[in-house]
Amino acid sequence: MRIFAVCAAFVLLFVAGCGKKNLSKSELRAITGEIVSAAQKTNGRKSEIAIRPELQPAKHASSSALATDNIYISLSDPSQTTAFAQALSAIARQHDLSITETVSSGVIRFDCAFHGARTHTVHVVTPLAARGAAAPHASAPSTARQSANAGNPRLAIIIDDLGYDRSAADAVLSLGFPLTVSVLPHLPLSGELAEEAQRRGDQVMLHLPMESEADGAKPEDIELRVGMSAAQVDATLAGMLETVPYVAGVNNHQGSRATADPALMQALMPALRQRGLFFVDSRTDAKTVAYDTAERAGVPAASRKVFLDDVASRDAILKQLALAARDAQRDGFTIAIGHPRPATIAALAEGVPSLEARGIHLVFASELVH
């Protein structure tokens, strides 16, 4: 009877443990602390670590509940990932967590779950060796980098429309040369992709949605529209920047109507200047006044010269890339804009190394504004 009672008690305890479906907020945060500590020990406390909580609406309240902690860890040496993975596995075993590992384009992602419910997503990023000498991610380049590029043709390539597609973003981030990535706000991947791009060594811009004049163009739910007051513009911009971290500047997404409206551009530029952000006019319409307005308002600015992938074929994009190179050689610098499309990625991977071999320097957009 005694053995039966002990066994019955063990079964009850086991069932009670299995019946626990979720971790409490304090338990989740305690595990987060253990993961952060493991990363710091792995990299001699030199890791760059950021935590971005992911919220889900509470079922019976107007507030939100903590669902998952997204943890971003930069390791200086790819060999350190093995030691960190072993430490993370030990933490998972201790807390009855399962781990799923995904490797893509130099970013290792660990999804931790408690009885099937995701509790942590750990993004381990190691900067590409080719970008080790890149300038800091501020809007102004370093003096050393400016000196190195003095007198050489400079080309900045901006990749627009990041935030929708994980695999497309991975393909962009895998390219081994400096890119300026422009991230759309208020999308499920906006913050995550901006975080990873910054940690990989790329420069981050806000791809600022603006009202279009094109027939059939689908307006964004949140965008700058003609008729907005300066206060509305400032509040809208502030909300967008909350969803896209590490922004150094902005360029317009669509905006053929918005960028041609002097009043709206005059409302936007002080908001950018106060935040220390530069502006690149995507020039989606010939009637744009955005660049001139930025210049008058004292906002560092530039204009797009070449669209790379209006025709989404590899050969056509290579021709546009060659056109951008000729502009850079003629004028000393140029800005080209493309999108995270397979043909664009393939053309850039093929064409950019040959441009660099000819002495054309790939730089961030911030280096070409004035």
C-alpha cells in the first residue's frame, strides 16, 4: 500500500507538472536573464544584446500580455556560437523547454517553447567579415572612411520594402557588401529585420509610406497624407519610428502625391531635422518638391538617380547597375534603389564585386547626403 501511495503521489505530481501550459511573466523573464548571462560569458561580456518583448492581446482585458521575449545577440566570432548553443541547451533542459534551430544567411535563430508555446526567440548574429571595417551606423560617416573614399566614385544601394518577407530579407542580408536597407513600419517583421540589419553592419532607413497619386495604388493603413497638420505628421512619424529601430534616415514609399505637396513636405522636414535624420527622395514623381524642401529646411538630403529593377530580370538589372556605375564615375557619386526580389539579389551578387574591382566604392546612403 505504501509503494502504491508513493507511486500515486508521483503520478499526481507528474500530471500537475504536465498540466502547466504557460510560464509566468516572472519565470519567462528569469529565463531571459539566464540566456543573456550565457551570451555575456560566451563572449567575455563583449556581446551586444537587445531584448524586444513581443506582446499579445489579453483575452479578457484591454491591456496586452507578455508572450515572448525576442533576444538579439551579436557575437564577435562565429566560433562562439557553438559554446552559446550548448549553454542555451542546458538552460532549456533545466526549464523543460524545447528548442528549434534555424540557420539562414549568417543569422542563427533559436525558438524556445514550453509545451508547444513559444517563450523566447534568440537571434544570434555575427557580422560579415567583409563588413568588419564598415563605418558606425550613424548618419555621418567616420573621417577615416571619408578619407579612404576621397576622389573615388561612390555608389549607395538602397533596398526598399523590407518588412514583409523573411526569406527575401535573409537574401539581402547575406550579400557581402554594404547596403542601406529601408524598412517599412508597422509590419510583423519590421523591428526584427532592422535589428538584424544593423547588427550585420548595414545601415537602416525608414521606408516612410506616403500618399500616392497613381490610379489603383493601394494606400497604406498608416501613411503621410496631403492635408495633415505638422502635429499629425510628427505623431505619425514618431509612431513609425517606434516600430523600426536604428533608423539613420528616411526615404519615401510611394508618395507621388505627397512629395509634390509643398505644405506636407514643409511639415515633414522639421520633424526629421529635430531627430537628426537625413532624407533621400525616391523620386516616384517628376513633380516632387521633397529634396528642395529638405535642403531649405537644413535636412541632409539626396535624390535617387537609378531604379534598378523596374524590369525584374537579371539582365535588365545588370544594365541598370552599370548605368549607376557610369553615373558615379561621371558625378563622383550616385544612389540606386532596388527591391528584395530574387532577380535583384542575383544581379547584385554578380555585378557589385566587378564594380568594386573597378574602383567604385559601395557606401551607405548617409555618406552621399548633403
